[in-house]
Amino acid sequence: MKNVKLFLSVALFTAAVGGAFTTAAAKNAAAKSGAVITMPGYIKQGPTCVFKNNCQTVNTGILCTETQTGGAQIFGQTDATHCAVQLWRLPN
């Protein structure tokens, strides 16, 4: 039983690490290829997040806002009631 628990722990850890590297590699490849990954941007209004604008996850140095000319900063969603993922403005 102890060997089974050890094996399952090692297998789970290996899968998690492999998934993390695969995700990071895919994001880096997309960023290097010039592909823009569009993400919906939300602002917290009351208990929920409300869609405001499209943004991206690649750091352009300009935070994503309600409009292309400014306004309140908007964020990506972590779940239906939390929007706190930092997003960046799409290129014009």
C-alpha cells in the first residue's frame, strides 16, 4: 500500500510539472510567433464581473482599460465573481 501511494504521488507530481511546462511553452511559442491571444476583460460591478473590452495576456507595457483611449483598468476572470488577472491592451 505504501508503494502504491508513493507511485501515485510521483505520477501526479510528474503530470503536474509536465502540464506546467507544456502550458508555458505554448504561451512562449505564441508570443514569439507574433500571435495575439485575445482575452475578455472584465470590471467588478457588485458581486459579479461584467465584460468591458478585449485584451491580451502578453505584456505590451500598456494596461488594458475600458476603452482604447483610457478609462478604468479591466482584468481577466478567475471565476464568475473574481476578476483580478492583469491584462494588457491589444495592439491597434
